[in-house]
Amino acid sequence: MSQIARSLQETRARLERAARAAERDPAAIRLLAVSKTKPASAIREAYAAGQRDFGENYVQELVAKAEELADLPDLRWHFIGHLQTNKAKLAATVAGTIHSVDSARLAAELGRRAGGRSAPLVVLVEVNVGGEAQKSGCSVEQLGEVLDAVAAQPHLQLAGLMTVPPHTEDPEGARPFFRRLAELRDQHGGASRLPELSMGMTHDLEVAIAEGATQVRVGTAIFGARS
Ligand SMILES: *Cc1c(COP(=O)(O)O)cnc(C)c1O
């Protein structure tokens, strides 16, 4: 078994343990393998081990890898990085899901660019729950407006919320931010409108699952450290 296959197996086991500890169904939590900076060959290895959902942060890199891996038709690309409006067209062409919509303007542009797709583009709205100046994501105050802008677009499917909490040494430090994202979901239509909560990474996926994550985005634990 390759190192990546082994790491994937360990990560899936982590996810399942965390789900059971939270009395949740592990099958209701999707594992995204975050492959940014890693070569297409690493993605191929993960794919061979059964992984289908991959997260990328940079549009150029996503497009290049999607071309290289076009022979893997059921591979699902998730865009999780900061998205500039001028890259919306490319992202909307290649990705199935965008986790990082953070303005009404970006939602409108994606909606315009998603018209040629065979299926709606799935969209999550990223919230800067910690209010950090350097982080992307809309503010808590802007969230309602951004959600409405996504919902107004017929070629976009509003699916949920995403966040990256402020970094803390102790993964428990992320808990209040994950909990806040779940509260925001409840305040903006609940799970029927916003079924997905994209939160939790290598460092804190157990805490995220305990707080209701439906998608965890894991890079380092699967592919190793990034240089
Ligand atoms: C890089 C990245 C991840 C994965 O982080 P790891 O700590 O390597 O698991 C998850 N989400 C986002 C938005 C990222 O940029």
C-alpha cells in the first residue's frame, strides 16, 4: 500500500471515530482531500485508494490538474481558496463546488459564468467568523446579503457555509468558531436551506465533526506537509 493510501485510511478512521463519538453517521460526513501544491500523481494515488473529492486553492493549479486528470471522470473538484471575480469563469467551468463565495458580486459573476454547465454549480458561502483582517470570507453582518445573492442565481445551488477559524495551538480553540458557524446556519434558514457545513482540517477535524461538520477539508494528514 502506498503512503498516501495508508494516510487516507488513517484519516477515514479518524473521521469515523469522531463521528461515532459525536453519535453521528460517518457516511454523512464527506472527506475532501486538499491537494494544493501536490502533484497530479499524488491525486491519482488517492483516487486509486477510493478518494473522489479533492480540494484546490488556486484556480491556475486547479485547471492544470483537472486537465492532467481528465481521464478520471468521476473525480469531484472543490475550490476552497480565495476566488477573485476575474477567475470566476475558469473556476465555474472546472469545479463542481465552490466553498469560498464571500461577496454578492462574486455570486453574481459565478451565476453568470455557470450558465453553460450541465449541472448547477454548488456554492457554499465562506464566513470570516473570527473577524480576522487578513482572512477571506464575508463578515457575519454581510452573510444574509451574500446568501440571498447566491439564492437569486438559477445556475447556482446554495448548499451551506464554510469557515477557517483563527489558528490556535490547541484544536479546542476552534470550537467556538465552529459552533458559531452552526448557529449562523440556524439563523439563516437552518439545515433545510443550508445542509452543508464545511469546517475542520488536519488539526481540528474531530472538534469540527463534534460541532456538526458535513465536510472536512484535510491536506497534511493525507498528502504530508507542504513545502
Ligand atoms: C490548505 C487548506 C486546508 C487543508 O489544511 P491541512 O491543515 O493541510 O489539513 C483546508 N482548508 C483550506 C481553506 C485550506 O486552505
